[in-house]
Amino acid sequence: DPNYFMIASTLSYFKIALGDYVFNDWQYLGFLTVLVTIDTILGTYKAIKNKSLESKAYGRVLEKVLLYASVLVVAHVMTRFTIAGRESGLLNWFDDLILTAIMVREAISIMENIAEIKPDLLPTWLMKRFKKFDETGKLKDLINGDDE
């Protein structure tokens, strides 16, 4: 049927355009989805345990997803835009830093939820490293830390 061929070729074009111009790191998106899901589950559990469950919190999850999606698109565009048909490469660091910062931010949120549910489960130095990296953006703060 020629209609199926036309639909398939149109969808193929959109897939290519999406990967080129919008976003194409689907494996990263899978990892981020796992962290957002865990954070949401732990946040819900914490709210139920504290008898403070509100529907507004789920609105904040949707807002977070919208904002993360926007940042992911910006990072993709900033690192892959072309000038005269070539990627400049000048902002390749931006992608790594932004994507890492988002993962660290989600990890902090998860660890904060865990600390409120069971305060003695995680070592405090771990949270300090993540928060320090979140403040400075310096990879050395995440890897080496300043665990005094």
C-alpha cells in the first residue's frame, strides 16, 4: 500500500530531524527516567509516611520533566549546532556538564529523601560531595571531595 510507504518515510524523516536538531541521547534519557521515577516514588513514600501527601507535588514532577526536557534540548543544540556545515566543537563541554549536573541534582534529591526516611542509611560525606559539585560545577568536588 503506497500510504504505508508515505507514512513510514515521513516518520523516518521526523526521526532523523529529531535526532539532529532536538535530542538524540536516548540511553541518557533512560537513566534520567530511572532517577526521576525513584525520586518520585521515594518522595511519595515520604509524604505518605509524614501524612503530607498533596496533589500539588505531582504537578511539580510534571514541571520538572518539562524543565529537564527543555534543558536537554538546549544542551543538545548548543553542542551540535553547525556553522558552515560543521560542528564548532567549542561547547562540547556544555553537554557533559549540564547532563551530569541534572543527574547529580536527581541523586541529591533521592539521597535527601532517603535521609528523611532513614537518616543513618547513607554516609554524610557522600551528600556533601554531591552538594559541593552542585554548587561549584567542578568535577574535582565530586570525585575528590573535601571531606574534612
